[in-house]
Amino acid sequence: HARLKDYFKDLEREYKRLAVELDAKRKARAERADQDPVSENRARLDRISGRLQKYGVYVDRQKRYLAKVQKFHNRNVRLLQNISQRLQDMDQRIEQADAGAVPGLAGELQQMLSELAEMRRRREELMQQVQSN
């Protein structure tokens, strides 16, 4: 227990020393800012500029991904609108036809299902691209 108490006291002393040192540095920085606010502001702007340059690459990459996602979304909206219109046309043909079957209906439905499956496959590919980068 004695060693732990000594260790704890050493830690407290080190903490107090660091707190005093930090306070002194803060005061010195405040004095420099009061004496020369232009250079302090310039230093801040330089730090901000450095961060912008560093993270600008990531922003550009995100913009490219967002453009891909937007393009993908627009294509899907057009596809779904097209399928909706085709389904409405089918409904009209079925209503106009007598009790007999409408020719080509099964093939058209299969085509729509394959288009939806392709849309899903592309979405999964896009998600994998986004997650891998």
C-alpha cells in the first residue's frame, strides 16, 4: 500500500506541475495574441488552411461518390416510372380484353422483373464500392 500511495502522490505532483505549465502557456499565448493579434490570426488561418488541404481530398472523393449515387438514383427513378407506366398499360389491356389471356403478358412481366433484379445488383455494387473506399 505504501508504494501505491507514493505512486499516487507522484502522479498528483506531476499533474499539478503539468497544470501550472499549461496555465503558463495559455497566459503566454493570450499575451502574444493581445500584443500581435495579426500574427496570431495568421497562424490560425495557416492551421485551418492546412486542414482544408489535408481533408480536401476526402471531400472530393465524397463528392464523386455522391454524384454516382445521384446518377444511380435518377436512373432508378426513371426505371420505376417506366415500369409503373407499363403496368398501367397492362391493366388497361387486361380490362379491354375479354376473359381470354393477353398475349405477351408473361414475357413483359419477366422483362420487368429482370430490370428490377439488375437495378438491385447495381445498387449492391455501388454500396460495395462506397464501403470499400
